[in-house]
Amino acid sequence: MPDHFFVYPSYLGRKGTRALGRRVPAALAVPEATVERIVEAAQKLGFKAVAEPTKAYPRTPLGSPGRVRVTKRPGIPKTAFLRSLAEQLRAMGPGPSPP
């Protein structure tokens, strides 16, 4: 069994539907999930996270660049991690506004 799992921005974004890959309830989804913000939120939760900006989500290879590789912890399933990650992203507030 791998010692890590992958998190794509599509898993947490409010724009996508469950059919397009969103893995958290719409109430927890964030308006803008980026690889950089996901890494920051995962690190705030105490996980080791590494950005992989050249990878793409297989369901939407042109629409969601990047993924985050997160080192697993025993006893924490991916779904529970994704929910806590979404809550952390919401607590961090909106990201920096584009120039």
C-alpha cells in the first residue's frame, strides 16, 4: 500500500460537481482551490505535502493543473483528511487576489 495519496484541486473546488471529481460536500467546497493553497493547508494540519504542478487530474486533464502528494498517517482515511483540508482552506480565507 502506498505511503501517500494525491489531492487534486478539483476534489475541493466549488465549481465542480461530484461527477467531475469533487470529493467533499458542496457546503465544505472552497471557491478557489489551488495547489499552493492546498500545500499550505495540509502543512498547517501537520501533514507533509509536496506540490506536483506538472500533473493533471485525469478526468479534466486541461482544466485542473497540478496535484499535491500528501504523506499518509495511520488511522486517517483520505475522506476524513479531505474534509479537514477543506475546513482548513475555508478557515484560511480567500487566497491572494490576482493582479
